[in-house]
Amino acid sequence: MAESYPFLPVSNHSNYTPLPDERQSGESPARDGRGSKKVFLMIFSGLFLIALLAALTDTNKVSTELPKQTSGNENVTSVTSTRPESLQPASRSKAAGVSEKANLAVGLKDFGWNNSMLSWQRTAFHFQPEKNWMNDPNGPLFYRGWYHFFYQYNPNGAVWGDIVWGHAVSRDLIHWLHLPLAMVADQWYDENGVWTGSATVLPDGKIVMLYTGSTNESVQVQNLAYPADHNDPLLLNWIKYSGNPVIVPPPGVGAKDFRDPTTAWLTSEGKWRITIGSKVNRTGIALIYDTEDFINYEFAGQILHAVPSTGMWECVDFYPVSNTTEIGLDTSSSGPDVKHVVKVSLDDTRHDHYAIGTYNDKTGNWYPDNSEIDVGIGIRYDYGVFYASKTFYDQMRARRVLWSWIGESDSEAADVMKGWASLQGIPRTILLDTKTGSNLLQWPVEEVEKLRLRSQKFKKVKVKPGSVVPLDIEAATQVCILKFWRFK
């Protein structure tokens, strides 16, 4: 049964003022039609080959004729121009106001793939929906014995668009049960997409979910949702707050530059605080909002942090790490033995950067320990394909777990053919490296060990440069090789 009054008092939120419609009309791709030409082979083929070779000496130049002028000038002007660059396909996601999602590489020849030829690409134990498109991880949490994973999902196809929240649960972060959609785009404030958000578990065990909605006018606003029944461990049904949106873009921030609220943390004044990614010109920023009820928010122009020339900050994450122990910390933890991590996903580069520093609870500001490796210009979580990451505190195992979206390199045409696109990285445990104090340590969650069937050890194996060393092992679906080197 739905809770009509779950945890928060009802208040009259300030009216939302619609902004001008900024949606761009799509453009049809140009078509290249060429008339057929008949070529007659003459017996003087030698002369033909010579002419052909001469024509191929400069493939970068083309001769074009301008049409006759309507003014009556019958002169025909001949010009020589550089061959135009290949046109990129139109980007749906950039036009909508989020980072590029698809692989838009052009120039590769299409191959006649079919689904059976591509089905082997399905992963064995990385998280994937059963079909269609997936991107950012959303609101991960542990609740009543279940790990919950929400994600950006297109229920209608294997390309980005029509974004809603998919939902799955697991006992061990490895084996997943797919559930019905958690939230769909059924309100004016999320008509163009139920975008990325985060979960906050309150002290009494109830859950608050904040997420970005793209309105019917493509304005990015922040919305509140909560479980219809907190007694349901699977959290199957969700209610959107009737007064949404709860936060709209502040003055000076673009309508499409305001997204991805974080998990909330408690301040010393007893208020809840969140941060939201944005930019001002080319400076990436994380804006600070305080609230007591998750409905009414205070914004006094506070900025958690800003770094010039880093562009739009997406999927900001902010969390504490211990500099003395190897356990994860609740998001509200603070104290002299705690450092804080700011992580951002850079819209410009599509990489996830982080930095370690000191957080001032009174002012709401965060300062990097080393400005030379500040957010966006220093360390990355991962140097492969790894984006839109999000952590959550696993209170059952006292650890912080990191999720991340991994976009595949297939073309959209191949994605449509195989019926799915993207996967999530194996969840990782994340801690501060207490030896250096300047970087984080990551490794797969311990549950992955359940996937290993057996192991074989090979001792005194000599490996020379460029050599191939055969190992006698049994057949397996996947083989993991751990290397231990001894240097003299």
C-alpha cells in the first residue's frame, strides 16, 4: 500500500517558470546521388590506363562547376576546392543537453552483421539489462538484504533516448534479478527523460531519491521520489513528489547545464546537503544546496569547488575516506581522520577525474591537497572506457562500492542489430591509499571470488622477452592470470 505521507511534510514549492523552448530541430542527413556513367573499353586500353593514372595523381582535389547565374551571365566559372570532411551523424544526446552517448565514428565500412554473429559479445557476469540501451548507474544502495541497482535505460531500443530508470536487485552484486521499471517519463518535469540521480538512506532507514528531469521544454530540474512502501524489500513501486520540481536552475546557470544531484550528507547544523554539477562559461562547478526536508532548499551561491577550463561537470560524487583504517565510511562521516574525495565526469573528455582534499563544513568549500592534480586536470579513476561513475556506502559490509558505465565501441547500427548497448563495470571497493595519501585504491568486490571454479599454480616459470609460454590448463569460460614477478 502506498504511503501517502511517507516521511516529509507537504509544502508549497515555489512556482517553476518555464524557460524558452531550446530544443533544436533535427536535420536530415545529406544524400549523395550520382548518375550512372557508361564506360566503353576501347582497343587502345593503353591510352586509357595512362589517362586513369594521371587522374589519380591528386586524389585530394576535385573540380566543380558553378551553375549559370540567374543574372544572365553565361560565363561558367571553374573552381578547385578541397574535398570536404566526412559529416558526423547528428547527436541526439548532445542536442538534449547531456554528454555524448553514442559511438559516432564514421568512415568504417559496414559489415552484414546479424544477431547470431554478435551474440557472443554478451558478458558473462558484468551487469547488463536483458536488452536495449543502458548508460549511467543511478541511486545504488543496500536495503533490507538486497543490493539495488538503478540505471539509465531506453525500453524502446538499443540507442540513447526515451530514458527511464531500469531496476535490478542482487544478494551479492554479481547475480541479478531484473525488476519492472522504477520510474518512467510520465510528468511534465521529466517528459524528456528521467535522468541521473542518487539515493540517500535516512537515519530511520527510509529512502530519499533525487534525480534530474528534462522537462517538456528541455530544462534540467531536480525532482524528489520515494518508495511507495518502505516495507517492501524489493522497492518495486516509487512515488514522485507532487510538488516537483524541488530545485530549478539558479540565475546564471544554463537550462541544460544543471544535473545529477549527489547523495546527501548531514552538516554540523543538522541540515542535509547535496551538490549538483554545472558550469559557468568554461569553468566546471559543483553547486551546494542545503535542506531540512528534501522539499525546500537553500542556495546562497555556494560552490563546493570549481576548476577553470574543465567544462561541464556531470555526475559529481562527493564522499569521505578514512586516512587511518581500511573500512568505508558513511557519506556523512567527518573528523580529523577523514579526507574527502570530489569526483566529476567531464562532458568534454568523457573521463572520470577525482582529487583528494579537505572539506570545510562551515563554508561548504572543498580544497584539493595538491592543486596540480585538481579535479579534472589530474588523476582518473580508470584509464580505459569508464564514465558517469557513482559510489554508495554499503552499511552491511562497511565498505564504499564504485559503479561505472562502460560504453561499447560498436557502431549504433551494430547495437541495433545485436539488440543491446553498454554494460556496467564490475563493482569495485574503493579506499584511500594510506601509504601515499594522494590516491585511491580500487579492486573488484570480494564477491567475484564466487565465480572462480578452480585454480592452478605454476612455479618457476621463466618468461623471456618476446617468448610464448604454453600452460597446461583445463577448459574454462574465462581464465584469469595472476602474475607475481621476482626480480634479481
